[in-house]
Amino acid sequence: MPSRSTDALFQLIKSLEKSEKRNLKLFVNRNSGSESLKSLKVFDALDKMNEYDEALLLKKVPSVSKQQLSNTKALLYRQILSSLRVLKDERNTDLHLHEMLDNARILYNKGLYHQTLKVLERIKDYARTHHQLTYLQQALFFEKKIEALYITRSLQSRAGELANEAKEVNDRISNINELSNLNLLLYGWYIQNGHARNQNDVKTVQAFMDEHLKKNIGDSFYEKVYLHQCYVWYAYIKLDFLMYYRYCQKWVDVFEQHPKMIETETAMYVKGMHNLMSAHFNLLNHDKLASSIKKFKHFAQSDLVQGTDNNRIVTYVYLYTAVINLHFLEGTFVKGLKMVPYLEEMLVKHGKYLDRHRVMVFYYKIACLYFGSGDNGKAIDYLNRIINQKDDLRTDLQCYSRLLHLIAHYELGNYNLLEYLIKSVYRYMAKMENLSKVEEEMFRFLRRSFKFNEKNIKAEFEKLLAKLKKYQNNRLEARAFAYLDVISWLESKISGINVQDVIRKKYLREHRSKAGAET
């Protein structure tokens, strides 16, 4: 039976573009030997496969035995990376600084110390311009080594300067490490748990901040960005959407104040824009979200994004997410469903590059599009993809997927399943300590729903709506409204129209009132 295991070399080959494959063959042929020619045969065979199959590979390349295959694949992997390094993007700061450091070491090994110091000075200037403190630290360490071991006639004037430069850089790097650690802890907490469920969660996150947030933070690029990121996750976990928006904007502003850093840290800038668009969505800022999407679409077409797989995939993932969110705000769920085939294609094509968390979010958003448009059956299909995953990520998303799944079955009139589902979902959410007052009220309503008839059901929906509206301004209860627009669902049941039509009417009414206020 063919081996379907994920193979690192196979993945790398499948990520190559035509120009990169052509360059590999030229590179290998320039350094050709019998082993190199064998590796190219392995490359050609793997390139034509749709899935990795070791037995088929050995059959297609009979000159490589099973015992030789591992070494030949390792050689090919190194050859691909070496050929890609030759094709390096001139905008890639890391590769450029690595090359300069390599040149400095070559000159040093030749005993050309003055020339080495000149290269190190250029490295330091470039590193400062692009805020690359670790490279600056390496250059300073190298320079101190030369000054301490060899007489360069500059030690007398440079000793104090070098010591001060090194201390300043070390202090900044220490700050950045502390802030990036805190950022990672907060983001990891969110990925694991989602939004704060209760006051205890809020205290836990506050303890992270108190323990790790340093007092004396400088104004270097990375210090500011990581500080803003920490406050972004802190505010988002607490469901303080106004604070979340403010720090998302600060995050993006730092990049726009240092435009060169958008090239150096493209993925970090893209993440900042994603969070800013999410903040507009959470604050129901239709116009600002639409404006940000337009700006982000333009950025997505730039060479900077299109030039690398990583930038392109991440940018389009966040762009699609923002566009879906805009459909939610505008009540255009059916229009949003036209995106689903493209999303499915993307999830298949780039699945190996997407983390499980991001895939789960897409499934939930697609399910919400179908639910809002009135297609509860398709909503259930996508929710099952989340529910059937044995995953400990985003327990909050797992909980709300089950709750929406329950409501979709209620909408379909699957009453024979409801009693079992109500108990099952309630137990799951209680076990995860995920039950808020809003959810308790909803479960109480659904348990009693079997007793309602057509005459009194509307009045019961109205009672539940009145109860839930009392919790709308309670921050710890906001989770339920952020994940599931239960207010619009209840209004749709009372008015007898789809959820999307309720939201669309609200959106149009708000725009008319804005237009009237402006005139």
C-alpha cells in the first residue's frame, strides 16, 4: 500500500514555482556529479506526483536503491535550499544581513581586519535602519572581538563607545524578549480558551500582565509593536472591544510610521491589519471595515505579498475573513455564500499551510453564513466538521458550534433529537465552564420549548428577547453576542423572516439615519 505520510521534501518541491524549478536544475547541473544527477531524477519523479508515494518513487527512479533514497533526498533538500538562496529576494532583510555577516567572516579569516570593520559598520547601519537588534548585537560582538585581539589603532576611542552601544542593544533586546514572551502567553491563552468566561479568567490574564509587563520600555520599533500586541490580546480576551480597537490601530500606526518595516515584517503587519479589521467588525463600524478591506485588497495585490507563498496565503486568509464579517454586518449572507467555493478550494489547496485554529474559524463563519441565510442543513454540515474534531483548541468555539448546531436542529424541527442535544450541549458547556447567564436563559427556553404551541410561542420569544437584552452591556456576557447574534435570531422568530433580513433592515436603517444626520 502506498505511503501517504507527509514528506518534508515533497512539500518543499510542491511549494516551488516554475522559475524556482528551472533555477534548481541550472544550479545542480553547474555542480553536477553522479549523486547530483540522481537527485534531479528524484526531483522530476516527485514533481509529477500528486501525493507522496515512496514505492512509486523507487519504481520511477531505479538508479536509486531503497538504501540510497534517504541520502539522495537529503542531498536534494539541501540543493533546493541552496538554489533558492541564490534567487533571494533583495527585500529580504534577514538574507541580506546574513550575506553581509558571511562576507565579514571571510575577510576576517583572511586577516583583513580593517576591511572587516568597514563591513561590520555597514551591517550596523543597515541593522539600525531595519531595527534588527540581534544582527546589530552580532556585529558589535564581532567588532569587540577584533578590537580586543588585534591592534587596529581605534581601541582607545572605541572601547567606551562599543561598551555603551552593546549595553543599550542588550537592554532593548531584553525588553523585546520580555514583551514577546508576554505576547505569546496571552495569544496562547486565547487560542486555548477563547474569550474570558468569568471574572477568574480576567484575573488570570491580568496576572500575566502584572508579572511580565516591564516598567521601563523603550521606543524602539519592536518594543512598541510587541507592547501594543500585548494590550491587543489582553483587551480582546476581556472583550473590551474599544481598548482592542485602540491598540490594533497603534499596532498598524507603528508600521506606517516605519514603512520599511512592512517589507521586513510583512506577516506581522498583515496580522495587525487583520486585528484592526476585526476590531471594526466587533464595534459594528461598517464604513471603517469596508474602507480597511479596500485598503487591504490593494495591499494584497502588491509584489511584496504576491512574491512569497507565506505572505500571499496569510493575506488572503485574513482578507476573506474580513469580507465575510462585512457580509455579517450588512446582512448580505446569501451574497457571502458565493465565496464558499473559493474558500473550500483555498482550504484544500493550502491546507498544509493553515493551522487548525484558522480552519475551524472558517468553518464556523461559513456555518453562520448558511444559518443566517436560512439554510440550516448546510450550517449543520459545517458545524459537524468542528464538533467531530478531537481538538483542545478554542474550547469557546467548540462550545458555540454546539450551541448553534442545537439551534439549527430546532429551526429544522428535529424535535426527536432536541432533548438529547440539549442535555449533551449543556453538559459539554458546563464541563468547559463556558456557561454564561445568556446561555443559561437559552437552555431554559429550549427545555421548555416542547410545551409551546403556535399561539404562545411568539410571546415566549418576546420574553426571552427582553431578558437577553438586559445582558447586552455586560462585558462578560458579550461573548454570547460576539459568537452568535442571538438577538437578531430572536427578532427573526418574532417577525417571521430570516436572520439576514433582520440584520439587513437594521443596517439600512442605520445608514439612512447617518445620511440624514450628515445632511
